[in-house]
Amino acid sequence: MTKGARFGAALVILLLTTAPGHASSCQDSIDRVQAQADAIITNRAAQGPWRPESLAATRNYQPTPRSIAAAEGAGNGSHIGRALNALDRARAAERSGNIARCNAALNKAKRALAVAASDLQSN
């Protein structure tokens, strides 16, 4: 076998055995729904009254969408909290390769965010 043929064969084997880094069809949807959740949390924070810094903020913890939502009074029982929980389930399903379960969790997150957005507009 010539060097060129060996190189070509090695390249084909490498390409066939390399796992794609972002091939999941669910990850793009997760990113879009997360962006919607982030926008709703940001809008809610902007519309609300000023609040003092939390203990976590004074300890230099990096804020997360969940911690910001909780600080704004939108914890796990709220529609935003439910959407964030559904997004966590979607990520777990995506990691396990269960696209159907991922899509079902994303649909729950979208419904919860729709209610949260309508609540935000009515205030």
C-alpha cells in the first residue's frame, strides 16, 4: 500500500470514528428555549422593584438563570422555575440520546414560558 493510500484510509477511519461535537438535533432547540427563558427572566428583573443584594451575590457567586429567577421571586413553583426544570430534563434526555423525551421536555418548557411571558405582559 502506498503512503497516499494509507493516509487516505487513515483519514477515512478517523472521520468515521470521531464523534460529532454538536450533532444532536435537540441541543439547538435547548439553546433557543434557554435564550427565551433568559429573556423573560431579564425582563422580569427589569420591571420589578429594586432589591438588595443577596448573600450569594456578596460572596461573588456567578449568577445563573435559576438564581436570578429565585431572587426575583420566581422560584421552582413559578412558571419560570417549571421551565428551567423542564430544560434540565431536556438536557438530561439529550445527553442520554433520547430525542423524543428531550422534545417532550422542551414542549413543557415552552408552555411554561408562554404563561410566564403572558403574566409578565399583564403586570
